[in-house]
Amino acid sequence: MLAFLGLLTIVLLLIIVITKKASPVIALTLIPIITGILAGKTSELPLMIGEGLQAIAPTGVMFVFAILFFGILLDAGTFQPIISRLLKIAGNDPVKITVVTAILAMLVHLDGSGAVTFLVVIPAMAPVYDQMGMRRITLACIVALSAGTMNILPWGGPTIRAASALNISVTELFNPILIPFLAGLVTVLGIAFFMGKSEKKMIQDPNSLTRVSIDEEINPLHRPKLFWINILLILSAITFIILGWAPPYVVFMVAFAIALLINYPKVEMQKQRIDSHAKEAMLMASILFAAGCFTGILKGSGMMEAMAATVETFLPDSLGRQLPLMTGLLALPASLLFDPDSFYFGILPLLSSTAEHFGASGLEVGQAAIMGQMTTGFPISPLTGSTFLLIGLAGVELGDHQKKTIPLAFLVTLVILLVSILMGIISV
């Protein structure tokens, strides 16, 4: 009975979220409460929800302050000098232009927002590509690969969702795959290099073309004199998180407060800056806390355990032990079928619990999932609005973009997965 109710909970979540019959917050909150009541756990529900919220709280707090921190630094124009410098370095060389495109997208995507990345990088680079006679589809592909791979970062949406669903810290999930993640970024740069070579062959005489100049718009919010201080803040925050010197939520809380105070010392300006990023921060935070209710009830009621035990009876042992590997291989294609909320809060906990029943690692399943599901896979998925923003800004068709980008995005995922296997992070 518990296994059936657990399956019903997940199926209802998938249907409601994917068909957009209700917001994820409503689905994640009300569906498990209803099935929990049907399971006869009415009196225990408040305790289960409380335990789920306590487990999710550090991750929710981290996400809110990470969004605010990087939002403030973007407002202050921290990356503008780097963008301008890289554009000058690129010059008239298509190879340099494609590599610079990848680096710019990686830098801008530090805040974890695909929409911001596309809004900043595509308009900045599109005139360069047009003037050089380079294809816009190449621009869209490189930006997608760069942003998608960077989405694996600890404060990226998929990693936060995975950590929340599995009730573990983001550093426990991400830190072991740091080197495979870096290998993925190097792979993206390599792809950009060869795409630049391909573009160069199509151009008769690159030196005869004059690259368009990029106007550096004067923005009253920018703080060019604080460039090095802001860069030091970013490097310090990342160092503290990666080395585990302080919990991520503490790091981003303190870093945000310092960034806001230094860049915008006036109280009124501080309020305006916080307000400008509050919507995005609170929307995701509400989903995370609702997910705490969802996972708290599924695990506390025994539904998750019952479902895993049922799957164990049907799945061969040899296949069950390879669930981390299978998850890694199917993670990117899953981006075309499941939005991040339905996958990470509905599918991932079941995969993780099932893997543990077969003696495999549930943590490895989570790590394999973030190697493709709505990371490298998010800029090619029709289930995310930012994909349409990307192709709209670049002026390319979704089909053309997917045809070019999906094989390369899958290649990046395979590289990350292979390095993880070679390092013993993912067991086979």
C-alpha cells in the first residue's frame, strides 16, 4: 500500500508540474499531504514536514544569498572590464572569438541564471559574429554548452535540487566531482576552438573585415573602482566553499552583506538592489522549502523505502548496481522529458533509494544526475523558458539549435562521466 501511494505521489507530481496545471510549490506541498493522510499518517505529518524543512533550510538559505551576492556583483559591473578585455583580445580571429564566447558565458553564468547569461553574452557577441560572417548557430551552441556545464556549480539550480532531494549538503554532492567538472569546462573550450577553426575556413579573408566596436555603456550602478575588491570577494567565497572552511550558506550570507555594503553604502540603494533580485531568489527558495515538505513526507511515511523495495524485486541485481552509471548516461536525454523540479524531487529520490537497496551509492546517483539533467541539458530543452530566450536572441530555430548542440552537450556529459569513473567517483 505504501509503495502504491508513493508511486501515486510521484506520478501526480510529474503530471501536474509537466502539464503546468499548478505551480511546483502547490504540487510539492499538497500532493504528499493528501497521500500521507491516505496512508494513515495524519498525526505524524507535522513532524515529517518539520524534519523535511530542517533538512532543506541550509540549502534554501544558501541559494537566496548566492543569487543576491552574484546579482549585486553583476549590478556593479564586475565582469564588464573582463568582457571588454576579452573582446579586444579576440580581434579578427574566429578561433579566438569562439573561445572568448565560451569564457564569457562561463564567467557570466557564475550567478547560475541562464536568462542573465543569454541576455548579456548573446547581444555582446552577435554583432561580432555578424561582422565576421560567422554563423549565429555557432554562437548559440557555444553559449549553451558553456552555460549548461557551469550549471553544475554548487549554487546552480540542478545541484541545489539534487542535494535537497537527497538530504545532503551541496559540497558533499559537488566537491568530489570538481575535477570532472573542470574537465567538462576544458572540453567546452576545446569544442569552441574547433568550431572556431571551422568558421575560419568559411571566411575568405578574416583580416579584410573590420570587427565592430562594442559600445561600453555608462551605467550608474557600475563600480569600476571596486573591480579588484569584488573579484577578491568572488574568489574568496568560492575558495571557502570548495575547501570546506565554512558552510556555503554562511559564506554567501557574509559575502553578500560585504558586497552590498561596499558597492552600495546608502540604505535606499541597498533596498533597491535587494528588491531587484528578490523575485528570483524567493521563487526558487519557495520551491526548495516545498520540496522539504515533499521529501519529508515521502521518507518519513516509509513510502520511499517501500517503493525502492518493490523496484528491487523486479530489477536484476546486475542492472541495479549500475544505476549511477545508467543515470549518468540518461541524464541529458532526461532534460527533454522532465523539468528540473519533477526530475529531482520526483525521480531522483526513487533512483537513489533503489540504488542503495542494491548496494550501490545513492550519492553517486545524485552526482551522475547533475552531469546532464538540466545542466548540460538545460539550454537544449523545450521545457525551459531560457532555451527560447537563447534561440530568440541568437535568431536561430529550435530544431537547428538542438541538432547541432545535443550531440556536443552529450559529449561534454560523457567526458565528465568518464573522468568520474576513472577517478572512482562513479562506481561501475
